[in-house]
Amino acid sequence: MPQGPDDRRPPMTPQLALRVAVAGSVALALFAIIFFRLWFLQVLSGNQYLAQATVNRVRDVAIAAPRGNILDSSGNLLVGSTKALEVQISAPDLPNSAGGKRVVFRRLAHTLGMSTNRIKCKVVTYDNGHRIVTTSHVARIPCEVKQQLSILPYADVNIKEVGRGVQYYIAEDQQQFRGVEVSQVYVPNYPQGDLAAQLLGTVGRITAQECWGHRHPTGPLCSASSNRGVDPNSVIGQSGLEGQYDRYLRGTDGMEKVQVDALGQPTHKLETVNPTAGNNLALSLDSNLQRVGQQALATSIASNPGADAGSFVAMNPVTGAVYAMGSYPTFDPSIFTKPISEATYRGLTSVASGDPLLNRAIQSAGPTGSTFKPITATAALESGRWSIDDTYDDTGSFCFPGTSECLHNAGNAVDGVLNLVNALRVSSDVFFYNLGWQTATNPITQPGGGPIDQWAHQFGIGRRTGIDLPGELSGTLPSPRWRAHQDKLELDCEQAKGPFKGQPKHANCGIADGRPWSAGDNVNLAVGQGDVQVTPLQLAVVYSALANGGTIVRPHLGLDIQNDEGTVLQKIDPPPARHIDINPLYRETILQGLHEAAQASGGTSDDVMGNFPMPVYGKTGTAQYVGQPDYSWYACFVPPSVTSKPIVVVVHVERGGFGDIAAAPVARQILSQWFFGKPGVYKAGASATL
């Protein structure tokens, strides 16, 4: 049988086998790499990428915490919080392109009724301490974004307070408003209007300085020591009691984690941490007394041509609790609940408008006139330079021994032979000029000054009282050492040396006149004139010490910290600053003089206080300024020895004239309200004495 052809395939050659093996190995290696990568992504890194994906679609939304309330001594509301809705822009969430941002800004402006016209937009930044100003012409909203981000780079930009309708409109069309959200905020409200405005202070967005200190912004949370970890969007106390007690009044913001889709639309809530409201601050302030004081001060200023500003203090001379403290002119604190223009702020801080933001009771200092005389009397008696039985013949003039230079009483009055009590009663300048001369010392051997300087320092002149308000002045207590320092500063300024190095030389810088301390300076100091600078609150502390027997109280407005249920969490009762030892006989002599000055025939304020039903110890003061009308002072007290409601009152009326005419009537109305619940008829004095 014939065989067919052989259909067996020839065996694979070695070369072909090698090629197949290499190709198979490469393919196997590629598949191994792919499978390994897939395993790595799914198994080893799955949780990590899942977490990142979750973060990308979860947004943290801050829930603002309400600030605590500020209450008066009777529990009446002085400052509260009201819920409001604020349109905010989150810069990182805006469209990436400049065109996309412009579209969002234009759409938002139309929604909010804001102009889209271009304005001159000035942005200030700092680079290594150098101030850099850039100017552009853009619409209002992009200008706000630039300006606010230049100050707080990580914060949201506040645009405008709106109602629920705008909130719903923006939320329903979030795709058209990328980077825009409407957040709930708390806005301070002031049910008492401008009552105690300078004391209560203001709140506002945390500043770059408060948030990061002198460092450049380094992250989304503040790093300054006093506000470490605080969100840059936080609202904090900026002045007054709001600033002083911010750590108690400021609550803790909450947080809501919201899941959003690719368009930024929220889909559902993941987690909510509720905010914690701030604690309440109760004050020693008596609202009725505060209101009467402000009204009486305004009446005095309106009644005395030339008077344009002033202040008053009423406090407990035993504990230092402040019952009332006012400053004129004042302002409506609610103006700061919304952004204000630079022009408006300038108007609130300019001298031309009276600087309404200034709390003149602690931030304005000057000569006190004759209200200083009890300090001089204490120094003269305690130093042994004068005794309670010594007399001096007031001829109407005091002439410096060995010279023809003489000083005179107001109105050239001649008071005759006087002891200390009568000298205080009629406020004889000539008598106290003599005490200033008698207590003068050698400035070389006693550079810190003589008895008047020493006792004034103990009473607190030239140093802060320590009141729980920011911005208190220390004032000035002139002495030989102080004058020598001022003269050196003047010389350094004229020669551009020391602290003035690098500045242009000036022929006369106006710091000092270059003359050394003399007995004449001590004579001026004895009647509260010359270079002495005293705040109304400092003078109230001096008269408190006279009223209570020598204790230098530490004034305070805060009484306690309370939770929202009224439970006291912390009492505020600062101890006295110190105690000074005044001979009881000397003190009684001075008190007799003050009592007769207020309520005895011939007393400098008897026409105002003479018929007041309570015993009043008071002293007028008329401070003289070159080229200006006199400044009016009055200091008085009703001591704890005669009442269970002791009070000290100091009133200062700038350019108000004699103390009895402008300041004493305000003090009487404050006393009348305190003791009898009504101010009574405003009664101006007529005594033209210092």
C-alpha cells in the first residue's frame, strides 16, 4: 500500500525557542508589574486614597458662637448678640480663571444690589517692614476681596449682611456662585444706645497683628501667643471692656462637616460640633447713674460757651467699684457692627470732631488746678513744713523772695489771715503758693522732688490706677529728675542724637525749654498747674484715699463672670494697690476744709452744694492753659463714715471755665441720682474762684 506524504512538522529550532522564551518572559513580567500595581493600589493604599477622596468632598463649615452678654449691676442688658446672615467669599473656592472670578463677582453684585462701576482700590501690604501701596481700578466686591485678603490671607472675605431670601437664592444656584456662601454670624446689639459707649468698647474681625503677631501668615490658624489656634475669621473684642474681657466673652465656634458633590452642592451632613456661647460679664455700672451723668455733662457743655468736651467718674471710695464713667462727645457703638469707611473712622478719631472714641476719663490728662491742693496740704503737714495752727496772711499776692515776680489770686481776691481749713474753704492760691515755696528742696540733693512730689506719687499721680480698661494713661508727675530728662530729650532732638538719630536737626523741638528745675516749679505744682498731668480717674483715686483713710483702691468695672443661667463662675474683686499712712489729725483737718469748701458760707462750691441733704466734701479746680479758656474741675465725696452708700465723684469740663460753674453742677446731679433716685434741677454755680 503506497504511503502518503509525511505530514509531521519539523522540530522547533533552538533560535526560535529562545525568541519565544524571551517574549514570554517579557510578557509575564509586564503582567506581573500590572497586577502588582493593581494590588498595591487596591490593598496597600486603598484606605489612603479613600481618605483623600473623602477629604476632597467634605467641607468644614464654621458655626459661629454667640458672645456673652455685658450686664449692669442690676442685670440690665448693656450689650447682647443678634443672629445675622453675612455673605462671605472663600477665595480658594472661587473659579481658577480671572474671567470666571469676574463673572461670579458681577453676578453677586447684581444679587446684592451693589455697584459694578470701577473705583480706585488701594491695597496696603508690608514686605520686611516696608509699607507697599498698590492701586487698581476695579469694582467694589473685587476691591473688598483684595483689601481683606491683604490683611488676613487665610480668612473669608465679608461682603454684606443679607436676609433669608438672598441666602436661599445663593444656596439654590451654588454652581453660579462658586466660592460664595452665606454664613450665620452674631452681631452685637446695644439696647441702651450710646450709654457708656467708650467703656463697653467694640468688637471686630481679628486683625493680622492679633492673629500672627509680627510673623508672616504661616497657616490657616492664628499663631500669635494671645490668640494661638484661633480661626482668622473670628470676631474678638477690640477695645474697652469687650477687649479687656474677651477671653471670657468670646465663645468657642462649632463646626459642621458637610459632604458636597462635584459642583459644590451640599448633599448631607456628616458631623456637627455645636458652638459654645461665651460667658456673661456683670459690671458695677449703674445704668441710671450713667445716664444722668452723661445728660448732666452734655447740659453743662451746652450751657457754657467754649466748652466742647469732658468726662466724669463716680465710684465707691472703699472698694474701687466704678458706678459710672462717661466721656463727651460720645458715639453710637452700633456703627461698628458693619464695615465703616475710612472717612467715618477718621471722623470718630479726629480732634476736629472731638475724638468721640477717646475715653477722656482715663485717656486725657492735664493740670487739675485747685483740686490738687489736698495733696499739697498733706505733704506740707506730714513733712513738718506746716502745722494745723499755722496761719498766713493772704494779701492777694505771693512774691518770690528776693525778686519782684509775684503771683496773684483769681480776680485779685484778698483773703486775709488764713489757716489751712479756711485756705481750702476759699481756695486761696496765695496760701498754697507759699506752701509750695516752703516745701521746695534742692533739686541736686533730691532729684526725685520734695514732699509734694513724694506724696503725690504715693497718692498715685504719674502712674496708672490699674483699672480693667485698656489704654489708660499714666499721666505726668514733674520732678527735677523728670525735667532733666525732658531737657536732654530736647537737646538730643535739636542735635539729631540719641532716639532722634538720623532725623533732621531742629532749632527747637518743643519738648522742653532747657531750664533746670526751680522752686517756681514746686510753687506751680502746689496748685495743680505747670507740667503736672492727671486723669480724672487718678484724681478720683486720690479723693477716695482721703475719704477712706489712706487706702489706694484699684478701680474696676467688672464684678463677676456668669454663665448663661446667672451662676457666678468667677468674682472680680482686685485688692487695693497700697495703703498710705496719713496722720488722722491731718486728714481730719483737710476733710474739714473740703467740707467747708462745699457746704459752708464762703466755700467755693457752696452755691451748688450748700443745700444738698447729705454732707459733701468737695473742691473746685480751674486749670489754666495758655491761649485757651480755663478747664473746669470738681472733685467730691460722701464718705463711708456718714452713709452706707459712699461715693466719690470727679468731673472735668474742657474749656468750661471756673470749676463751680461748669463741673460742680454735674457732680451734684450725679449725687442726687445716687442718693435720691432723681437728678433734680440742673443748678449752675457762680463762684469765680480757682
